[in-house]
Amino acid sequence: MKHIIFLLLIPHCLFAQKSDIIIQPILGSSLFYVNEKEVIVPDEYWYRHHQMAFGLDFGHVFFKKYYRTGLEAKLLLHWGGADKYSNIHYLFGWYNQFNMTAKTKKLRMFLELGIHVGNLYLAKYAYKTDKMPGLFYLGAGYGAGYQISKNLSIYASVTLYPLLIYQPFYFYYGNYEFGLEWHFEKFK
């Protein structure tokens, strides 16, 4: 775990030594919904499972749009299944995004890496989610964004959250999301 935190700090050290650092605060929100079908007996017996997440993140852009870092929080809702379960989970963490298309004005394609803490335990070979507080996840994903106006952009991303500490029978959690971001004024 110490090595992962060290890797996440490398961009901060590299970009902090540049004289042309640009800091631009960003506030974003996101949403995703999944409607899954659990098949018990093919074509006869099945249950629906639903997942929904609301996300809020605050970050800032460093070094001419090449690098972005920030904090994000997600509220995850899961319900359905044979026993009509209902669970509310959280995911909170620090993310780093590396922009692969920084030279374009409107389009942004990025890779994301982060470390998160939460209480979502998704059992392997089962659709039901359980709560287990204090779990640490590595967030790894990719996405794309498009700037609609000077201060507003939209984005879509896919992120996987494998556990950092081994838990037996755990299946990694992944989500896709669509969101809006508000870009505040730049300052040096």
C-alpha cells in the first residue's frame, strides 16, 4: 500500500517544480444506473438487481491540463434480488487523472488512478452486496470529456475498484458514469 501511495504522489512532485503551473478548481457530479438480470433457471426463473450511484468530486487541473487531481465521494445504492435486499454503500477517495489529449481545446481523454475507502463488499458468484467498513480500493479507469462552454463540460468514464487487501471471494466493483463538471476561473 505504501508503494501505491508513493506512485500517486509522483505527479505532484514532478509538476510542483514547474514555473508554469496553472490551477483551475473543478466541481463535478455524476450518475450511473445498472439493471441486471440474475438467471436462476434459464427462461423461467430470474430476479432483477438494480444499482445506482451518485457521485460528487472536487478537483483541480495542474500544469496546462496534463494532470488533474482531487477528492471524490460516491453514494451507492443496491436493491432487488430474490430476498428483496436493499443496501446503501459509500466510496470516498483521492483520484489522479492524466490527460492524453491536452493539446486539444474541447476534447479530453484521460486515464485515472486513485485510492479509495468504502464499505462495499461484492461477493463473487453472488449478486447481493454486503457491507464491510474500512475496505481500501484501487480505482483504475479511463474516460472522455467534452467542453460544452467556457465553464461547463460533460464526461463519461469507466472505473474498476479492486481491493488493495485480499478478501476471499471478493469480486471487484466496477461502474460507468456520466457527469457534468463546472470549471472555475484559472489562477497561478
